[in-house]
Amino acid sequence: MSCFGSHDDEEHLLYAAESIKDNQILQRNAVSGIAVVRFEDGSQQVYKTGGPYNIHDAKNIYVGDIWIMAGQSNMRGHGYQVDPYTNRSLIENGQAGIHLYSSKEEWISAKEPLHQLYLSKRTVHHTLPDPTVKNPKILEFRGASLGLSFAKQYQQETASDVPVGLVASAHGGTSLDDWKRPGTLNEETEDKTLYGAMMARIKAVGGHIAGILWYQGESDTNAAADASTYKDRFLMWMNNVRQDVGNPTLPIAFVQIGPHAIDIEETKNNWRMVQLAQFDLMTEQRYTAGVASIDCSLDDRLHLSAAGLKTVGKRLAIVASKLVQRSKDSVVSLPKDVFFAHYQEPIIHDLRGKIPPCILFTNHAWPTGHLVEDTDVLGFGLCCQDKSVAIINARVAEGGKQIRIWITHKPKTELFLTYGLTYPLIDPSDKGWPAFCIKVKL
């Protein structure tokens, strides 16, 4: 049974006036767009999406959507806040109607760095290693995150510029096992586990949230046993969260782990396993959406830059807004054949068997920018028992609707087309595709 109350779309979300704090975001009802406040004399007042309001003794209150930021360092934010060579600011600035439930567990106007774990009152953030806890001075120049770009884009995606509350819950260097649900949720586990601390924050902000933003998986590439079981364990994690908050349709928007500069072959293989597990989740899970990060720039071996995080934040906002709006394409997962590849023979019969074989690749459902006719596309690869088969070229065709991929020869065994799993990963077209591996059909 949930201790967070009902999340029925028709229920008005009720807040006690005396519990509301300065700068708080009240979670709106998903259908009516309102929050209801009950005062000590028993009276109630309705507040519409927007603000700012003064309620009881609290000032600068908004009604909007609350999103939990959970995961590891790329969600915490580890991009450079300033250009090390020019001191130019690289961060996204805050604005009215975007607030943060901070590491001190206080509502404030959101500004970078969003996470300051060294200020947390919870033991777990001081026992699990994170460089910004041991040395907070790092946050003077690193700590740019995706949060503010998410919030700004989210407001653009919603019809009424919905105010956004971000709840800082991420912790650097953490594995999915570190995020495992404890056997019991109580004061001790709320203090000493990441999952418990996250749940305590959800209760503290009113027990109602719009959804969860998740960026994690890098630490699960250290061992094959963790990488190979990531999908099942993350499914269990999502089910636990939805059950504990009492909302089986709670939106969860996640980021597929992205590029890296790792030179350990085993870790690289494990990295691909986690990426493909996350791609499967994009096409299998209801009320869940994933976005890509493989085309984003890095500031070190595995941390996205401020620019990369801004891109990912915007992508998360687009899918998160669809999840909240309960649109048809958000409730049902992406189709299994969101990407499709099959062999294509030349229509000129005399050329069949005399020119390199061609794979025709089609994007059926993934939202993407326009692809320019006759431009080359980087990032594709092949997986086959026949190691001699290779890609000659990949080029946009049919007015940007298809990509033709020429290969050296047609293998006699099964052939799989990959994207984002081999270098080079990035080209200038801003497709936003995730890493994937799909079977080439005959």
C-alpha cells in the first residue's frame, strides 16, 4: 500500500496551507490543472496552474509539475559551468516559475549547480563516493546539468507554460544496485539509501509528482553480470517506484547512456549491452520514454558537456510533456519496428549481382530533424558471423525518408545493422537517434 495517497486523475490534489513553504511548487491535477489548499478553519481554495501566489504565510508559490532528477553523475550534472579557456559562462540560467527542491531539501529558485550533495542532511550522500562531496570546490567550475534546459523546454511544450519544480536526487558514480529498493521504507532507509531518500523527498514535496527523470547506467558497465541484467533490474526498479508512489502510470523519462572515451575492451562491450537494454525499454514499456545522448559532446571520458546536457534536457522535456499529456504515442511504447532495415535489389535487372548490395534503412516512428538528400550518414555498423562484411557508404535518399547503406557483400548468415555502437558516432544532422541493433530483413 502506498503512503503517498491516491493519484487518480480526477482527484483534486489537496495541500494543507500550514505545510506550504516559500517558493514551493504544488503539483497540479493532470486533468483539471488545479491544486486545492485546505486552511486551518476547514475552508478550501482552488489554485490554477501558474502563479506566483501567496498562500497562508508562504510566498512565491506556483502550481505546476514536479519532476524528480534521479540517477548518477550525468543527471547530477558534471559539465563545465564556464569555458576553462575564456571563463565564458556555459550554463543555462534560471527564470521565474522554475524552482528547485535543493540538496538541503528547501524550495528555492532554480540555479546551477542544481545538486550540492555536500549540503544534504542524508547519510547516504556522505557514505557513497561522489567527488563533489569530498571536494565541494569542484562545483565552482563543474556542475552544469540538464535540469534548467529541461524545465524551459517543458514549458514551451505545454500550452500554459506550466511551472516546473525539480527535485535534486541524483548521486555521482552510483550503480543500479545502489538505487535498489530497501526491504522496508522507514526513517533509517530514507536516511541511508538512495531509493529511500528519493521517496522521502517525494513525501516532503507533497506526495504527488508529475514523473521521474532518470540518467544512469554508466556504472553498470564495469561488470558483465551487471550489464547483462540491467534491463530486468531497471524494470523492477520502475515497478517499485510506481507501486510506492501509488501511481501505476507514473511517467518515467530516461536517457540512454551516451558516448565515451573508454579504452577497456570489456567495459566497451558492457557499455553496448546497457545501451541496447535501454533501447529495448524504449520500445517495450508503457508510460515510459527514452531519449538519446550518443550524439552529444563530452567534457571528459564519460561526462556530457554543458552543451550536450542542454540537448538531452530538451529531448527529455519533449517526451516528458507527451507522457504527462497522456497522448496516444506516449501511453503505448514505440513500435518494435521503429527502425527497419531490409535488403534492396536494384530495379535495373542487369545490375543485380554486379553492384554492391544495399540495405534500405527506414525510420518509422522516431521523431527526428530533416535529413538532407544525398548527404552521408555516420554511425552505422554491422554485426555478423561473417567478419569480412563491411559498410562502404551510408547516404540519405528519397527526400530524407530513407537511408541507403551499401555493403561489401551479402553474407550467408544473419546480418544486424547497428547505430551508435561503433565510431564515429556523430554527424551534423542532429537526428537524436538512440544506439540500436536491428536485424536486416530479407
